[in-house]
Amino acid sequence: MAGCPGIRPADLEADGRGRLRRDEEADLVELTKILARDSDEDRVTDTFRTWLLAEGWTPVDPTDRWTDLEAVRGEERLICEAKGRTSEKGIDADIAYGQLLRRMTSQDPHTRYALVVPSSSVKAAARVPAHVRQLLRIDAYEVTDGNRVCRLTD
């Protein structure tokens, strides 16, 4: 169905092998949350935007029309690529890094880049070693299922 987010066994009560435990009440709560969003990428982006505001950042119109979110704080600029839940976590993380690399048109040391992913994609995002992300001025952030933002550290 177009616009309908994918629902995985991990989104519901399931065992380690992905078999559903069939907790109707808990499943209905989770399904309602999932279906209320346009997409998980929207949830991730909205949660990160809210976190940025709380951290003193001001969202601005992106300089590149394909950028998911851009924000400024003093002299700092942050250009963000967000991803939602996906069945192809590794491929989507690789694509996101490529998208950020293409947006690195400024040599201004005050410009940083952010990859923002849900908890389910943290391992894929962390495959690029921290020292490489540091050299490229890319910070990686996790948006948890409870809509908390955490900066990835290795």
C-alpha cells in the first residue's frame, strides 16, 4: 500500500527469531503509533528537528533541495540526512553517506554533517569508523523508538 510504513516482527511482541507472540493489546498500541505517521523517516526527522531546537539550533531552508534538514547555531551549520526503518539497513546507510558526501560543497570548518537513523539502523551507520566520520565532519545520531536522540560514539 503506497505510503504505508513497513511493519516488522520486531515492531510487535516477538521472540528472538522474529516469531510473533500475539499480544493483541500491546500490538494494537504499536500499530496505532506506526500507522499514525506518514513514514518512519518523518518520525526520525521530526524527532531530530525537535531535539535540535532544544539544543539551540534553528532549522533553516536547506541550501540543497534534497537535504532532509538543515540548521544553524551561531556560526555552525548542520546538514542532515535522515533515514527511517528499512529492510535494507546497510544499503540505506551507504546511500545516506553518499548523499552527505555529495552535499559537501563547502570547505567552511563550521559546517558539519549528520546522519540520523532509527535504532534499528545504528549498526549499519556505525560501519563507517568513527575516525573516518570525524575526518569528514559527519556526526551520526540515533533516534530511539521512544523518540530520544543519542549521538553515536565509538
